[in-house]
Amino acid sequence: MKTDARHTCWVCRARRIAAVLFFLSLLPALARAREMQAPPPATLLPLEAGGLTAEEVARRAVETSPDLDARLRDVDAAAAQVDAALVGFFPRLKTQATYNHLSHVEPGKLPAGVQAPGAPVGPIAPGTELVNAGAIGFPTIRNSTDITTSLTFPVSDVLLRVSRDHAAASKSARAARLNALATRLKISTDAKLAYYGWLRAKLQAGVAARAVVQAQQHLEDVRVAFRADKVAKADVLRVESQLADAELTHTKAKNLVTYSATQLAIIMHVVPASDFGVGEDVLQPLSPFAVGPSIEELTDEASDNRPEMHALAASAEAQRLQAASARGSGMPQLALVASSSYSNPSSRVFPQTDAFTSTWALGVQASISPNDIAAGILNGKVYDSKAASTEAQRRALRDSLAVEVAQAVQDIENADAAVESTARGLSAAQEGYRVRRLLFLAGRATSVELTDAETELTRAGQSAADARVDQRVSRERFLHAVGRDAPTGPLP
């Protein structure tokens, strides 16, 4: 009995010694567990002097965009069409010079006659001496030169066609300017969204890097527990698998950062870089955003502010003016004409002489063509149909704006709610992971429970980061949807 008692005593002492040694081996881990808190969110996106901001990316994208450059060339072409239409108001001045070498023809002659030399004009007195004058011939002039200048003012065209063409060109030029402005605003918004997408990727990479560190710490703790026969080998293998998954996720996140940075470089048309410096603190909380009135009123605001709506209205008005011009081109034509001629020989001199003669003429021209009337009516119908189609596009665009505005409002509400809820979730997940790790180190929690806590912390960190980015993305989309990113004052 004494032997058994002594054996039991030594077993108890050995267990106590093993427990003390195991506890002492865990002291560094316990210290790290107490100090180990998730790093503050700001460390995920350290700011750099001269780093990129959303406004800077938008500015560079607008300055170098080929799409905007194409729109600006359309503006130049439309302005040239306005100038071309303005020329129609001026009288048409035309100068033409011709020279002809004519073939030889027999000269014309007047029949032979008699003359009374020295007799006064009038009846010939009896007894007056008469002389046989013979046949009278005309010279043949084989070289013909003519310089004619004409000035024509189309009265009916100016009233019925030219004025309408000029007004239509002016409306088309305004539509081109508005389309260029719409392209500029869209490029700016898309560039900002790409910038926030890049920050989202960097935040995900930061969260993934933190998950790798947590998995490494977990693996170290499990290996210590395994050496103390507190956990099974399967727990070690499970954590090793978790670490491998975390490292793969981190690699994918870093690759996404590189891809997003390449997208930014392409948008800004700079040399692609592996990454850029961050110049905007996207994790700073935003002040509450007042969306404003109802969806219907916001849609009306978008219709008033968005240049696309005004561009379609200007295009429809231009097409209606073109229809009126086409019908006017078939109406009877009236023009004032003036001309001067300097020719040798002159057709108005008889008989013709080999000498230059100046002549002039003033007149009125009137004309009508049934073919032109029919063509004008049909061409007018073509432009009327185009105007109706453009108006239908404008109504469809308003419907699209209503959907875009409603979606933007919903995104803002969801993003603001997500920022608040994910912040609470991240705080709870951080504390839950800290407590679960302490319990695991004390032998009161399993490795599976700690793994679940790590997974929940990673998910909460990603959700919190996404919510902060989504908050800024939703506001940019809302401002663009209702047209509040357009310049103040009257549109061009």
C-alpha cells in the first residue's frame, strides 16, 4: 500500500511539474495574446506625401482621355458647320474668265446698196447724186475673251432655308458641347470609382496579410500544445491547411492590387507601376449625407442637371429645323442678280469689233420646280421622323435616370448602415478572437473554435473595409446620377 501511495504521489508531482512547465512555456504566448489586438484601420492604408487622391486620378483621366478628345473634335466640327451655314446669308459672288479660239466661218455681208454722199439725214432731194456702195462685209473675230463677275442674293433661300440651316447647326453645336461635357463628367466619375476599387483591393490585401499573421500565431500555439500532448496531430494539420489558404488569399489580394494599379495607370495614361502611394484617407468616417427630397424630385433635378438630357433636346430641335429647311428648299425661288462683263468681242456690240467692252446688268430671277417641291416634302418627313426618334430616346433616358437615382439613393442608405453595423461587428470579432485565443491557450477552447474566431475576424475586417469604400462610391454615384457634379451656372 505504501508503494502504491508513493507511486501515486510521484505521479501527481509529475503532473503538477508538467502543468507548470506547460504554463511557463505559454507565458510568451499569453503576453502576445494580451497585446495582440487588430492593428488600427489606418495602418491598412498608410498615407504618403504626394500620394494619389480620387480628384487627382479624375483630373489626369480627363486630361488624357481619348474619348473626350474625340468628343472635342466633334465640337470643333459642329462649330465649323455653324460658320459654313453663316456663309449662306451673304450674296453669292462669282467671277468667271473664259477664252475661246473659234473656227473660221465665212463672214456675213449685207446686200449691195446706194449712198448719197454729202446728203443730210432724211429724204433725199431730187437730183441728188447717188453712188453704188456695193456689199457691206463684217469681220470674223476668231479669238473670244470674256471676264464676267456676278452677284446673286437668294432672297427665298435666306428666308426659308439658310436661316433654318444656321439655327439647326447652332443647335447641333450645342448638342456636341453638351455631349462633350457629359463624357467629361462620366470619365471623371469612372476614374474616381476605379481609384476606390484600387483602395478596396489594398484594404483586402491588408486584411489578408493580417489573417496570415493570425494563422501563423495559431499554428505556433497549436504546435506548443501538441508538444505538451494537449491537442492531436489532426489539429496541427488543420491549422497548417488554414495557413496555406490564408497565404493563397493574400497572394490573390496582392495580385488584385497590382491589377487595379495597372488599371489606374491606363486610365491616367502613365507608365504602369506595381503600386501607387495613397493620398486619401478612405477609412476616415464621413459626415451624414442628406439625400434630399423624393425620388421623383431627384429625377427632375437629374433631368435639369444632366447634360445628356439637354443634348438630346438640342439634337431634336436641330432635326426639326432641318425638316423645315428641307421643305423650304422646294418652295419657289426668288433671287436678285447683278453682273458685269468685260469681253472681246462683246455680244452687245454690233457689228462686233476686236476690242474689249465693259457692260453690266441688273435683274430678278424666279423659278419653281415640282421635283424640288416633292423632294423637299419627303426630306422634311425624314427629319421629322429623326426628331421623333430623338425625343423617344430622351424619354427613355429620363426613365433610366429615374432608375439610376433610385439605385444611388438605396446604395447610400445601405452603405451608411453598413459602416455602422460592420464597425460594431469588427469590434466584436476582435474581442471574440482575443478571448477565444486566451481560452485556447488556457486549454478551455478547441483549435476549431479558435479557427472559427479567426475566420470571423477576417470576414468582419473585410466587411468593414468594404463598407467604408462603398460609402464613398455610393456618394460619387449619387452626385453623378442627379447631376450635382456638373459645373454650376447655365450649361453650354
